[in-house]
Amino acid sequence: MSYRIFYHHGAELGLATKVAKGVLEIDNKAIAIKSGDNSYHIAFQDVEDVELIRLHKIGRVIRLKHSNGTHFVSVVRFMVGQFALINFLATGRVFNRIQSAVIRPDLSATGD
């Protein structure tokens, strides 16, 4: 499944942050973010944390921490320049899909 998104690769996201348009694709093993010449492939096993946050009470954004940094992603209805109308429900569905697919280590197997 693919979704039209805006994204930011960096540690923080705020109202003044420059974001890029792109497409997010999810398969059984990974997430792919594609935007022009930029492409990010994030395997679910490399995801350290995924969180659904509210961005300044204007919409939902997924914070995806992984071995190569942090991505902020939101599904958009439309985007003109740096103005985007976020698809609140679709962003929640993408978050649920990613969260359910992330491979978590079995913490009970520590041997203590």
C-alpha cells in the first residue's frame, strides 16, 4: 500500500521545519520513503521506537526512530509548498500498521 506523505529526516519537528513531499510504501518487511532523488528504506527490525504524536494540535505525526536516525511522517490530503492538510485517520492507520509490524526483542529471554 502506498500513501502520499510529508516527511522530515531529523531529530526534531516544529512549525518552522522544512518538510518534503513523498510517498510511503509498506510491505511485510520494511517501509520505503521515496521523494524525487531521495529514498529511504527502513527495515522493521531496524526500528527502535515508533510513536504517534500531535503536532501543535494541528494534526498527527508519526515519529519513527531507527538505526539511521529519526523520521517524522504524516499522510496528507494535499500539500502546497510547506502548507499541508494532514489526513488524521490515515496517519493513524499507518501508525498502527507500522507498530504491529515492528519486530521487538523478547525481553523475557534475558536469562536473569
